[in-house]
Amino acid sequence: MNEGKVIQFFREILRIPRESGHEEKIIEFLLEFGRSRNLETKRDAIGNVLITRPASAGCENWPTVVLQSHQDMVCEKNGGVEHDFAKDAIQAYVEDGWMKARGTTLGADDGIGIASELAILDDDTLQLGKIECLFTVSEETGLDGANAIEPGFFTGKILINLDSEDWGQLFIGCAGGIDTTANFKYFPTPMPEGLIATRFSVSGGVGGHSGDDIDKGRANAIRELARFLYETLDYDIELCWIDGGNKRNAIAREASAVVAFKEEDEDAIIDIFNRLGKEIESEYSITDPGLTFTAEPVEWKKDIIDTNTAYCLIAALNCAPHGVLAMSAEVKGLVETSSNLASVKMLEGDVIRVGSSQRSAVNSARKFAAQSFEACFALAGADVTHEGEYPGWKPDTKSPVLHATIESYRRLFGEEPIVRAIHAGLECGLFQGKYPDLDMISFGPTILGVHSPDERLELATVDKFWDLLIDVLQHLG
């Protein structure tokens, strides 16, 4: 078990609620952390925090380096797990060299980045130049903190982003993204007499990050449920209720719908569900071995969704673009453009909201992916909006910090790192727009299953990550 400073601080962070948009307690913790150590500490209006470690004696002329991570975490849990992210600590445990959480996301994305910065701020024996530790808010829901950063909030010309999840890989570019939301206004309708209702559920999907994992071919529970609903339309079904997915940047792992139909059609509809369930389970037997289809009778006495809106919703969910849309022609194996059908929710005010996100390293392709999603749902009668757009980060293969990091990696580990761009979004694109001369790189330890309760941190790579980070900081001087 790694009980180094980074892991010790990460364990402290696990006790602090920090869901996106609700970072008040982690902000308070960071401010107290810096001030209690007599370090220059400040926050801006949105909640970004900057703690500065002065240069060690003899290192005053070294370049100032900004270390950056985000405060918030994606809060996902398995069905049936009782956990209140607003107050409960993450229940972490270690198994076979991996740190995991019991039924929830772990928050190593990006808690491990925060912890590494705290470990540097806490250790005044390290011989380093001036270090500015930047902690941004609401990265997971729209990169809000980075977007609100004002020029001059930090002074360093070199920035190391600590929000990557593949040890041995150095990232020098990322995709930009945009969120697209479709709202259906439905008309609550009384449940027709003589119908019975059944709740159909798809669960057990692996899920994952809608950027990093979109090319893994994993099941999207919303789409698989929609496939079933579409096949039952010939039986004049009524859609009573539907719910699936949660976060825009996570692949939907679970989805459910309550469907009403004539009793004489029950056997035929259940047969369709069972047959299609087996077919889909077979399709995803490698990527999602735990995918499960369940049906259970329910009593439904509430209003239902009007027939026209239900049909339009089901049709749109079936044709909505999801998954990889294009691979890069320049970088082998890199996803260039993708779309994620993220969630479907019934809201107050008789609204059904479908959430999605589109990513691309090419601005025009990202715009077209969002327009394709918009066109699909606009044709179905939904009101479609776009928000949260952020730019990509253009790679610079001549970057001085890149070459310094490569040299450190070779020196420490005797092998070549992989240098690449990533399809997920990083805050570096926004920093680049506001600080055009900023020299940036991103790296981190291995974290798998991010944005899902399968998230896990490989402890052995935390030590290597720490050694690399310190070596880079010392040799940049």
C-alpha cells in the first residue's frame, strides 16, 4: 500500500464533498491549507484557488511553474447504493494494487492531481523554483473555472496540467467540446383503462468517460432501451415514464422505462424484450459482460406521456448520433469527432430533457456534430439548445516543457514515453486562449473507469508520477 504524501492527502480529499457546482467545502479546505502554512493564497469570484510556494533558497531565478488540477469530481453511483455526495465521504479500499470506491466514483479524477499539489506545498525541503498551484472549479460540467480565469490570476509561463489518466503518456493536445440539449414538452394524459404496466430496465453497463472511452465500443443503456421501445411500437404501447444516464461526459450505464399495454399483448412484448436483450448482451459480451435486461410488473396510476411525444422521443433516441463519428487522418488511433447521448430525464413542468455532448479536435466538425444532433431532435419537435462550448488545445511538438519532460522520463525509467493528443477535453485549451505564450503539458498516473463507479487508481503509478513531476520541476531550473 502506497502511504506516501500524495495518497495521504488524497485520503483527506475523499472526506470532502466536491460535486461539480458545489465545491464550497473543498474551496474552504484549500484556503485554510494555504493560509495555515503562511503561503500566499487567494481565490477569485467563481471559486478558483491559487496557492503559491515561494522559490527555495538558490532557486529564485528558476522559471515559475503553474501546477493545475480541478477541484470537482463526477458523482456517479450504482443503482441501490445509498450515498449522499453532498455530505458522505467516499468509501475507498485497496484491492490488488488498485484503490477503488464502494459503489461510487472514486474521484481520483482529479483528486489525485489536487493531492500531488498539496504534497508539494506541504514539503519545504524540496528544492524548487516558485510554484503556483491552481485549483479550478466545475471542470466536469463545462470547464467553468478555466473559462472564468482572468489574465494575471497566475504569473507562470509554464503550466503542467495534472488531469491525465494514462501513465507513460504525455499529452500535448485535446479536443474541444459542446453540450447539446433537447427539451420535449409533453402533455400528461390519464392512463387508459384496461392497460397493464411493466418497468423495463437496462443496467450493468461499464459506462466510462465520453471522451477517453467513446472508442471502446461500450453499450449505451439509453440507446439499447430505445431499441426495445422502437420494436414495440406496433403494439400501441403507452410510455408512462423514462429515465437514463446522468452526466453529459459519461456514457450511460443504466436506463429504465415504464410501458403500458394491453394484457393480451403482454407475452409478445416480453418476448421481444427477452429476445432483444439476449441479442444485445451477445453484441456487448466483451465490452460489457455485466449488461443485464430486467422486466417487472408495476402498478401505474399516474398520468402518462402523450402518445405523439412518446413516439417522437423514441424515434429520436434511436436515430441520435452516438459514438465515434470520425477518426483523425493525421494521428493514427486518435478519435477526431464523437457524440455522446448522455441522459434522458423527466423534469417538472412536463418536460423531457435529453442531454448530449459533442467533441472534436476540428472546430467545424464539432459544430456539424452538434448540428446533426440538433437536426434529429428538432425534426422530432424538440426545442434544442447548445451551451458550454470550449476550444481544443493545439499540440506543439517543439514545446520546451515537453522536451524537458521527455528527458526526465528517459532518465528515470530508461524508456521513451508516448507523446499524444487526447480526445477528452482539458482546460489547457481555455488557458491557451487567455495566455497565448503559455507552454503546457499534461500527465498523470493510471486511472481507469473514470466517471463511473468502476473508477480505480493504480497505486504503483502514483509513485512514478510523483517522481516524474518532481524531476521535471527540478530540471526546468
